[in-house]
Amino acid sequence: MPGTDRVHPAAAREFLAVRQPTLANLATDGSDSRRSDLVVYHAARTLRKVLRNSLLSVALAWLLAACCAAGNVFSGLSPAQQSYEMFLVAKMMWFHGFFSAATVAIYLSMLSTEQLADRPTASSQLRHWLKKLTWRTSPIFIAVGLAIAGGCFAISSLLWEDRQYNVSTYYTHCCSYLFVGCTNVHARHLFRTETVRGQTQTLKQQAQLARHPSRLQAPRTPSRQYLRVLCHDLPLIVSALFATVYVHVVSFITIKTQWDLALFALCSITMKLVIQELAKTFLFKQRRTPHMRTMAITVAAPTILVDTQLRTVLLCQDSASMTLVSSLVLAAAEIFMRTSKSAYVRWRTRRIMAQPPQQQKAVSPSSGETPSESKRVRAALQRSTSTMILVDVTQDRVQRLLALYAAEAYADMYAEYIAMGCSYGILYFFSKHPKYEIGAGGVVSTTDRSAMTSHWSYMATVALQVGIEVLVDFLACAVEIQHGIDFENFNQDDAFLAVFMVAVALINVHISSSIYLRG
């Protein structure tokens, strides 16, 4: 993926010491009031960006939900008059169009930051990349669209089990994954051949191979390159399939009492925490510090998908007071979890820093050391332009720990707002839709819906939840920033994160609208 390993020439110096935010420097000159103002400013800035990008994601997710609710608009039939096969194919094609556009936009956001080799001062780089990438992916878009339409129609016509097990939904995920892989391959090719950084990397690799002919490898065929990209992006399809299974299981759950709701919320939160910890453990054990966008992606995607179902269940309760109390309890639980995690990170940081420093030496691998010593030395080195810099392993671990916590907190904030917006959109468009059953045998208990029949009640509940969440996030951000957690690095990838969250929100609505579709 182009830009995944983007490193500024000065970036390697971050690993020589734990980078402290500007706030820490103000603590030494007695400027407590100025430091407090700066904490408030950074917290408000972070929250503003999260709210802006979340609003964009929710708006496009609502647009997709409206299109899916309409079904085949070219048939001239109302959704109730459309056959199951026609409505299903139309819904899948709507998702294919929205998701493909979001996929292209994701790679455009990365390519647009690169300098063109033949246009060092071009002012229309975005237009150039859009033209190139759209032209290369258009045939793939058409082919995948035909595969989705034909496959979903055949599956829904021949397999009656599709209406119960949603085979067509999993099939659509796999087809969309193929489109993502093809777009990734073309974006990599454009990066290598048309950008300054890509051409520089290619020339360096060729020079290294010229100095070491024994390392010369046969060039990868297009099929091998494509398979390599598919393996690299495998976590994406795994996350989507896991989310589909999770929503499918939730659709069979009937919540009748407050204890049922509490148990469901506890299980959902526990599952989210387990997924986050597994992702962080995997990233923490990587030899190289993962990029900020990689950490945000790995943590955010499953969090949003799990939180949406929990928020949907809260909105569908029989009592507005029960929904309000549940929202307050969730807010209190979030404050407790973020405070506990922040304290744990500080404790673990002090523990790492208290360990005796490890002696390191920067020697060439050919100087006679053993393979294990060479491996340790290479692991402690980071390349910055043409020089090698010795990295303090202890400081690197602390830096990685703080970065992972920042990514988790940042992704959690996105997840809450997108989950609230998507859950309300799902209920608004599909709760009384003739093709959907949200409530009859799934997530909604239907003893007395008099207090929640109006969409204005849903909107008021969501507005209250958003207000509570904004207050919680602002206070939590201020405390975390004051303790040295830096969210400013995410601003460098603001465009990428915004578009990626749009894609996750689209998948979110697509999964729910597919699972609750009535056969």
C-alpha cells in the first residue's frame, strides 16, 4: 500500500527518546495557566476533527441506507412490490457502488500526498491521480459488479437457505475484497512508477541488487503481486466476515428484561476489549513500530461494528427511561475504562523505563558477529535517508506503547459517534420497511412501543447520547493529553482516516441491512 511506510527524514529521531508533547515543556517554566489552556486547545482540536469526520461518515452511511431502502429505483415499483431477488441484487449493487468509490478515495488520499516525478510543482495532482486510478479500476469495477449481481441472483434463487443464513452477504464481501486488492495493486504500481519517493526506492533496490548479485530474484508476475497484496489485506476481509457473523448472531437475540440488556451489553463490551487487546498485542510485538494509520485501522474497524449493534439495541428498548439510564451507564463505563487504561499505560511505562538499559553497538552485519547478534543489531537500527541511527530499545517500547494507546482512544471516539449515527439510520430507514424485520424476532423487544414509536424520540435519544459522549470525550482527552498522550500525529493522516471511517460506516450499514432483510 503506497504511503504505508512513509517516513520523514527527521522521523527516526522520534525513537531516540520518548517524544513529549509541547505541554510537558511548559511545566518547567511555571506557566500552569498557559499549560491548561494548551491542554484545552488540543483536546478541543482533537474532538473537533473526530466529530467532523464522524459526521461525514454518518452522512454517507445514511445516503447508502436510503438507497438500499429504495431497492431497484429503475423498476418503477415500490419496495413492497419488488421481488426478494430484485431487491437483494439492487441493494448489493448500491453497496458495491458506494464502497468502490470509498476504496478509490482511500488510495487517492495516500497518493495525493506524494510528489509526481514529472510534475514537481503541479497544482492538479489530485485530478491526475483520480484520472489514472479511475481509468485503471473501471474495468474491474464493472466485472466485480456483474459478478455480484449474477452471483446474488443465483444464490437467492437456487438456495433457499440464503434467506436464513445470508450467503449472498458473505459472497458480496469476498467480491468487494477482490476489488480492494486490484485497486491496491494499481495504486502500488502508480506509486512506484510516477512518484519521486517510489522511483527513489526502486533505484535504491536496483543499486543494492547490483552490488549483491546473489540476492537477485526473478521479478514477480502480476498474479504473484496480486496474491501478495491479498494476503497483506487479509485482515480486512476477516474483520468484515467476523462482523457479519456477529450481527447475524445478534439478530437472533431477544431482549425482554433489563438483565438481558445488561448481559448483552457486558458481552459486547467484553468482546470489543478482547479484540482491541489482541490487535494491540499483535502490533506491539512487531519488529518495526507500526504506522499510525495501521494502528487506527486495526483497532477501529471491529470497535465500530460491535458498538453499532449495542447502540441499536439501546434505541430499541420499550422505555425511554431505560434507554437513558443505559446511555448514562455506558458513559460511566467508558470513563472508568479510559481512566483505568491510562493509569495502566503510565504504570507500564514506568516499569519499562525502570529496567536497566541494554547495551547496543552499531556494527555491520559483515563484521563477524553471529547471526543472532546481527539480527539484534538490525532490529535496533532504523534507516534515515542514507545513514543508520542507533535506537534505544527501551525508549522505542515506550514510544510504541503510547502510540498504541493513542490509536485505541482515537478509534474509540470515532466508533462511538459513528455507531450512534449508524444505529439511528438503521432504525429510521428499516424499522418499518416492508422488506425488513427489525424487532419481530431479533434485537427489539415489542411489548409496548408507545414511548418509542416516533422517530423524534429516536432522534432525541441519539442527541442526548451524543451530548453525553462529547462531554466524556472532551474530559478524557484533556486528562490523557495532560499525561503525555499525543493525538496530533493522527492529523498527518486526517484525510486517510476520514475516508477510511466512511468505508467502515458503509460496511456497517450494509451488514445490518443485509442481515435483517426478510425473505
